Amino acid sequence: MITRKFFIFFTAMLLTLVLLPFSSFAEEQPIKVFVSKDQINFDVNPIIEEGTTLVQFRPLFEKFGLKVDWNDDTKTVTGTRGKFKVELTIDSKIAKINGVNKELAIAPTIVDGSTLVPLRFIGEATERDVLWSGATRTIKINNSIASTMSLALTSGLLKYEGAVSNNLAKGQGKLTLNGEVWYEGSFQDGHLNGKGKVIFSKDTYYEGDFLNDRPHGKGVNYIQGKLFYEGDWKNGKMDGIGKAYNPGDATILYEGEFSNNAPNGKGKLYDNGDIYEGEVKYGKPDGIGKTINKEGKTIQEGTFSEGKLVKKLEMSEKH
């Protein structure tokens, strides 16, 4: 059968945005927030309003490396890092990212003298992946390829070498960071567009299509020299048809549909010779599917939820 190995692996490697209803038995427990395994300590506990989690802005912004400013006249909080700037105003559902208006589900508010902002928006603004666990009331925020690229592109530290047109990078060129090649490939109007390769660290890189500074199209992601993902990308995320591998031993873990940086849709999960084939939600069997053992025999078939068979398919339904 499909074991927990695949689920644990994808939870670690593909933390993605999942905002599910809270468990009723855990209502009294405070929400815990982790950024790259470090728990964030808040003076005011996170709260939920209309299904949206709000958190104290300063500890989170500072953990993200943002310089924090507060304008008491306009009741506006600003976070800046290099060329990146995010602005939120108390009681306003309009925020700004680099001067562009963005609509919020819930407006920032003040609780016990502290400003609380929507966590979902901050995750999206910094392009990080966010995972919610209803069972433990825990939110985990991890870097993604998109957020890592954003950090470099807005740092002001990249240096360009290559073709130029109208004072903008156009054609073939490269960007260096601290003397090392960070990106090499095609540019259009000053942006990463076309075929290229971005190197995050030694033997860890993305290579393939780019559009507006993000992986978009066909591409591969290698981790420490081992293939992790190959397939479709959209706006910096795994989205479309693809295959995911365990970088440790190069075995395939999943092939099929992806969205929001995770296996979502129809596909196959592989584990030690056993296969689950069917509907998948965030890397778990969820929907109609079946599990097949090494000998090719179907051992479970029916409706799955959160990785478990909840309704067995009756013989009469197979015909």
C-alpha cells in the first residue's frame, strides 16, 4: 500500500497554501506560526476573522528580513527590502505591493495595541508557500522557488552582463550575485523571458522556460544535482502535468496533475512498488482511486479522503 513516506516527503518539499476549516476540539489552542522551522513568538496571538488568519505584523515582517516602518498619521505599516515594498493600512482592504493595489479579504486591524495583518496576503506578497494544519492549529511558511528568486531580484545586488536595447536587458545575458552566476539565458525588456537557468546553490537550480522573471512553461528543478521535478510551471509554481522524484535515490514519487506547487488532480503515487492511481489532493489520495500492489493486483478501490479509503467500491459498481 501507499505509505506515509510520500506524504511526509511532499509536506517537507512542497509546502503549499492550504487553508482548511479549524477543528472544533482545538478552538482554545493558540495558533502557532513557523517560518523555515523557526517558531514566531507574538505578543498578541493570531486570530481568525471570516476564515482569514491575522497575525502581528512586526515579528513576521522582521523574520522575512523586511525593514518595518509605521506611519501613525495614516495608520499605515510598511515593509521594505531592497526594491521590494509592501504597504497595509488599518481598516483598509486595499494594500500595495511595489505601488500596485491589491485587494485583501480582511482589512488589517488593531488588537490590544498591536497591528494584525492577513497572513495569507503576506505569504502571497513574498511568494512563500504556506501550509495550514487544522489538527495542530499550526501554520508553516517556507521559501519557494518564486520567493527565493524574488529575494535576489529585488535585492539590488544582481549585476547584468549581456545584450542591451533601449537601456534594458534584451537577448542573451547573465546576472551575477556576489561574483557568481545566478541566472544565464534570455532577457526581454529587462526581464527573464525565454529559455534560461537560475542557480540557487551548487547543483540546485531550475532550468527551462521563463516569463516575467518566473519559471513559466516547461522546466526541471534539480536539488543537489538530483532531479526533483520535471514538467509544467506557471507563475513560478509547479502547475500542469509533471513528475516528482525523490532526490535521495532518484525514484519517482508522483506523476500527473499539479497545481499550487503540489500534486493536485489526477495522477499516480508510487511507493516501494505499490501504486495509487486516481484523484489526488495535496499529495494524498483524495477522491476516486485505487491502489495496486507490486504484482499488479488491485488491493483497494473506491473513494479516498486524506489518504484513507472511506468508501469501498462494490462489485456491482465496477460494471
